[in-house]
Amino acid sequence: MKNKFLQRLITGAVLVAIVVGFFFLRLVDVSLFSILIALFAIIGTYELSSKLFIFKYTEGVGKIDTNGTSVTQFFLTIVSAFVIVPAYEIFGPITLVSVILSEVLISSLVAIIGKKGMDGVKKGWLSAIYPKVLLASLLFSNALKDNALFALILTFIVSSCTDTFAYIVGSSLKGPKLCPKISPNKTVSGAIGGL
């Protein structure tokens, strides 16, 4: 537990340094903060989509799924992650929502055509909506003019505190797993601790 805690502490410190740096860049030009949101969208989408579509774990053995449907859905989510922030910055919020809804529709069709059933459709929806919709809220907060800085700082403080308390309570109390296929170390007690 000590090594993991130290690793999370270092990762958190680096993340804080990056976020603070982008807050200072925001003072130069408000739209520069969108670069940070774009990076989070790409990294978060890659992490989730690779676990949902590409990397499969069975009985402790990992392998890469080369099924055409899975690979197509994976690349669709990644392309969408690269597009959402420029779509918002150039064309506005309606375009951002349109990109996400288009991804939901196309990913669902790919899953149905590829005979992945409702499981493939649900994975497509999850990868389209999370984390992109959550990060889109940062784009909307960044556009709030006078209250933007407060809204953004509050978002980062609340999410950091939630993650910290979830880790501390979850690793201390243990208990049943929350969603072992996506995140094997998350527990119900950790989710309650984060809340």
C-alpha cells in the first residue's frame, strides 16, 4: 500500500503542476485552457476504450482483441476524442454535442453490424459519453466569463478530494468490487468514501 500511495501522490503532484500551469496560461488567453481539456479527453478516452475494446483479460492473461468490430469502435472513440475540443472551439457547443451523438449512433451501428449485441452497444455508448461529456462541462465552465475561474477551480478541487477519499476509504475498508472488468481495484466502500 505504501508504494501505491507514493505513486499516486507523485502522479497527483504532477497533475496539479500541469493544471496550475494551464490556469496560468488561461490568464494569457482563455481558450488555451482548452488544450488541457483536449489532452484529458484523449488520454481518458484511450484508457477507457482500450479496456473496453482492445485489451481483454481472461484468467489473469491479457491479450489484444483484433476483432474488426472492436478495433473499429476503439478508433472511432479515439478520433472523436481528438475532434470534440476543436469542434467546440471553432463551431460551438451544438457541434460538440453533435460529434458525441454521432459517435453514439455510429458505434451502435458498428456493434449491431458486427454482431456484438447489446454488450457492444453499451460499450459504445459508455466510451462516447464518458469521459467526453464530463470534460465538455469544463469547456462550458471555461466560457462562463466572470465566474469561469471559480467554477474550474471548484471542479478540480472536488474531483481531487473525491479521488483521494475514495482511495483512502477503499484501500482501508476493502469490500466488494464496484466494476471489476473496467477498474479491478475500485470497491463499493471506496465509492461511498469518495461521495
